[in-house]
Amino acid sequence: MYWLRYLLKEPFQALRTPRDREFIKLLLKYGDSIRHDRKHVGFGKYHLEVPDVMSFLWQYKEIFVDEFYFFKTSNSKPVILDCGSNIGMSILYFKELYPDAKIMAFEAEPAIIELLRSNLIRNNITDIDLIPKAVWKDEEGIWFGSESADSSSIYSKAKKRKIDSVRLKDYLEKEEQIDFLKIDIEGAETEVLDDCRNSLSNVKNLFVEFHSYIGNTQGLADIIRIFEENNFRYFIDTNQHRLRPFVNHQYRGNDVMDLQLNIFGWRE
């Protein structure tokens, strides 16, 4: 009966937990929405305004169903640095996991910052230190291309403008312990982590979303070297699972990126 288990594996996984089933309901409710069109959505006790429903759906899947950011700590008030908070989905999850967490939220995209602020207010979350600037290696600003939803970056083909930045290294060194550091900054992670490579000793859990842009050095080895230098055990995963990779070189649905990886690091 192995063949039957194989055939039924995906349907079973899709309905396994209440949040899996909620995801199916959200797909049915919002899946046909126009791309890159602002819309009010809701799930569980939460209500948000989102710039792109499809991006919201996959954020829900990764954050609330697959629980990419789940971590354990004995600290009742863990310190969390959320670099790339987007519309606030990760913050909702962290506050659900640890209601008394001290969260510093960084977001670079001005239009998304507006939604992030309103979403936090709408969901009665008022104790977040929101830094409306790009995470970078200095405070001199950064040239940034704004695109829809969650694809704005320093490598964007859109018209760029200079936005304010903060040096992440300075924030890391201010804290005695950082229980969770999330870095999802659309391609800036390589330079930021290189600047922070000697300031990660107080970080207990580190998540990095790695991006590789066509025509630029990939730099994955540099990222992994920083994890190893700082004695993190790590796990690498991707949601691509690309078929025929020797001829299929491009990240699906993206004309500027050819690889995206999730790197999870922790201390034993």
C-alpha cells in the first residue's frame, strides 16, 4: 500500500492541522484576488491590509502553518530583532509565541511601513520599537528600488531612490542577549552580515533569507562561513525544489533572482 500512502501524502499534509486547514480556506477565499492590489484580509483573530494577497497567503503558510520562526527560550521576555518586518505577519507570530517579547522591527520600504504601522494598531500591538529605515552596514543611506509587495531591494530594476539606513551591528552590540535575529532584507544580507560577523556572539537563533541576483556574485559561501565562524549549527532549505536545474537557472516568476534559500542557525 506504499503507492496509496505516496498518493495521499500531500492531501493529508494539507489538512493535517487547524492552521493547514485555515490556509486552504484562505486560498479559497482570497486566491483569485487581483495581484498587487491593496486588500483587507483576515485570519483567526487578526485583520490586516495587504499590498498583494498572494504574498500574504504564502507569508501565512511559512510563518503560521510551517512556523519557520518557531524557537524556544527560557527567557520570558526574549529580545527579537526583526529585520524586514514587511506588513507585520512575523510580528503577529512572535507576539503570539512570546507576548512579552521585546521586538525591534526594521522596514525599509516607505509604502510598506505605512501598512505595517496601521496593521499593528489594527491588531492592538503597541509595544514594538519600529525603525522605519533600511538595515545596512552604515547610516549613510542606501539606494533602494521600490516594487510591489515584498520584492523591493537594492538589486531591483525599478527606479532607485536613496532611503535612510541604520547599521545593524550597532543594535546587536547594544543588547546583552538577542534570542532571535531574523534577516530578510532582499539581497542586502551578504554585506550586512559581513559587517556584523564579529558581533553575533550574543545571538542565540539566527534566520537569514538568502537571495542570489542574476548577474551578481552569489556569495552563499560567505554567508555560511559567517555561520560557522560564530559556531552556529545550521540547516538550509528552499521552497523552490526546481526541476531540471542544469537548464532551468532562473527563480520561478522572478526575472532578477536565480536562487532563494532559508538558512536557520542555532547554538547548541
